[in-house]
Amino acid sequence: MVKKRIFKYSLIMVFSIILAFSINLIYYFSTTLSVQDCRNYCLENTERNSTYFSRIGDGRYVEDYAYFIAANGDPDKPQEIFIFKKKFWGSLSFDRYEFIMSSTQSDKNEEDETEFGSIHFFTRNDAGEKETGATLLFFGANMGSDITEYEYTLKVGEKSNIYKKSVTRGEFVWFIKFYDLGNADKNNKKTVSDIKFYDSKGNLVGIY
């Protein structure tokens, strides 16, 4: 009788563990998005009427950010980006994401600059902690957005320098990333300003 009771309780415990495991796994898949789901979300919510979004990884985290930038669409509408963050199930990655935010949620209007888009936000590290410095992204579709170089003033602490660089190219899109802006370290506080955008002929086409 004792052995039967032990077996019965052990069986119940195993089933309980399997049930909890299954519920947790189902919850994970039901509350996260596949890469295709992310693309579908972009297509369903685009205000630029884009039909393709290029995926760019952030590269700073294990639970990384994925930036989906509109590669085409109405050139008279502002450039678009949708931001997602990778979510793990325990220590396992199934390349699943959660939606974070998009440029369509901003207060921009039809009269805003269409050559480039921008979005300013705070990322979270792999411990889930909000970074003290902000991330600033600039982006745009190659189609109808001939931005090739950019110039900016970088101030770190009391030191200030001007830099000119080429934009980074993705699949049909370009982008620029600034990290750790306005961080809490007063001695090394980093800011960028007077950002100028140039086309392939060297003409100034935008200022932020």
C-alpha cells in the first residue's frame, strides 16, 4: 500500500510538472511573435503603405532588439520603423519577439521631414534593467531617400568634436545608431547635436 501511494503521488507530481511546463510554453508562444509575425504586424500598421520591411539587429544584447525599417512606400509620408525585442524561454531562443514601439506612435505629422526618420527611446539590458543612456536612431528607405553621409557634433563631458561618416546600409535601407546618450555619468555624459545629412552628391538635405 505504501509503495502504491508513493507511486500515485509521484505520478501526480510528474503530471503537475508536465502541465505547468506545457502551460508556460504555450503562454510563451502565445505572447511572442515570430519574425514573420513581426513583418505582418508592420504590414498591418504601416502608415507609409510599405510592402516590405528590412530587419536590422541591434547587436548589443543577447535578448537583442530588431528594427524593421520600411524599405518602400509613399515617399510623401514620414519614414517608418517598428521595434521588437527578442524574448527567450528560459535559456532557450526560438527567435521570438515582443513589440516595443514604432515611429507611427510619435507626434509627427505630414509636414515633418520625409528624407529621414528618427526615434529616441531607452533600451533594456539582458537583466531587464532600463539603460541610463538613451538610444537615438535615424533611418530611411534607399528608394526616394538619397542620404549617404552625415555630420554631427559629439560632446563627451566637457570635450566636443565634429565627425563626418557614411551611413550604414542594410537591405534597401540605411540607418544610423547613437547609444548611451545623456547617461547619468556627469563626467562622461554624451550628447549629439547639429546632425546634418548629405546626399550622394554632397548636398545638404536635412538637419536634426
